[in-house]
Amino acid sequence: MEGDCLSCIKYLMFIFNFLIFLGGSFLLGVGVWVLVDPMGFREMVAANPLLFTGVYIILAMGAMLFLLGFLGCCGAIRENKSLLLFFFMLILVIFLAELAAAILAFVFREHLTREKFTRDLKRHYQGHNNTDVFTSTWNALMTTFDCCGVNSPDDFEESLFRLLSPDKMVPGVCCQGNGHPGDAVDDLSRDECQRGSMELRYNKGCYSAVVDYFETYIYMAGALAIVVLTIELFAMVFAMCLFRGIDQ
């Protein structure tokens, strides 16, 4: 009876670790996908150190889960006590690190508010200065999502951009069609747009545009995090049960 129970635990642990292996593969894929710069995402996160660091955290966690899933599968099938203990300790460290990361994300959530992004835009955005990382990042963001400012084009009032370009209400990337190959606005339309023509510019703020775009993925990421934590808990329980059951 004990042998059947031990065998059941062994195969359950193998299944859970295989799921961890798949989860690690998924996180690695997401991290690499962002770093290879689809749709200018690398420039978008570069302006915020928390977001930029988060990409590398995802890569590191994905690599560790990938490795641990592989080790857990090997330890379960071979019934190796040393490998099982090593696996348990590492996955415990990862589990605690994930909880700490979730707590830090909650604590520093105020750094991702509309108000902070608006203040930064007003203070640092320069217009067409491609040598400035902050400016080029925002240009890539507004071009990608067809948006203007954080909340609306009004965000550029009393800003550094207006101080540098007092004759322009909005930067050129806020003009419809600008930045899209084969659909660039002509100089006259761009001039009218930058002087305040609401019909020729994008009037939606980038904060809403980005949130709307990523809303589905945010819920998916949250659900995946809960699933991964649950799987890790079960994997640790099965690892200890198998460790204690071997040679008994």
C-alpha cells in the first residue's frame, strides 16, 4: 500500500514539475519577446526603471523555473534524495522571492500612476530630440498606440516641450498618420495639427490606450501567477513526501 502511495506521489510530482517547466518556458518566451523589441516595447519600458527591471526579473524567474522543473522531473523519476532536497530548497527560495516581488509591486504601485507619468512628461519631454532616451521613448509610445500625452494633448500645456517650442501645441508624433510608413501627414497638415487642430491629431491619452491594450494580458498574468504559486506549493509538498518515503 505504501509502495502504491509513493508511486502515486512520484508521478504527481513529475506532473507538477512538468507544469513548472512549461511555466518557466512561457516566462522565458515573454521576456525574450519584450527584449527583441516588438512594437517598440523595449523603448516603452526603458523610461521607467521599475518596468525595465521587471523584464529581467521575468527572464530570471523563467530561467530558474525552467531549470527547477527539469530537476524536479529528474529527481522524481530517479527517486534521488539529494536532488529532491536540492529542488525543495531552491523552489522554496523562488516561492519566497515571488511573494516578496508581489509585495514590492503593491508597495511601489504609486510609481505607475497617471499623475507621476504626467509630471515626468511635463518636466522631461523635449519633442524631437532623438538623443534623449525619455523623449525617444515617449515618441515610440505615442507612435505605436496612436495617442497623445498621458491623459490628453492638454498634458503638454506648461511643459518643457512648450517652453522649447512655444509655437506648437503638441509634438509631431501626435498628428494622425505621422510615424506610419506610407501614411505620413504632409507638412501643411502637420503644421495645422501642431498649432492646435483637434481634427488632425490623436486626442486619446496614452495611459488609457496602453491600459486598454494590455487589460486582457494583465488578467492573464495575474491568473498565471496564482496558478504558478499553487503548483509550486504542491511541488514542495510532493517533494518532501517523496523524500521521506524513499528507503522507508
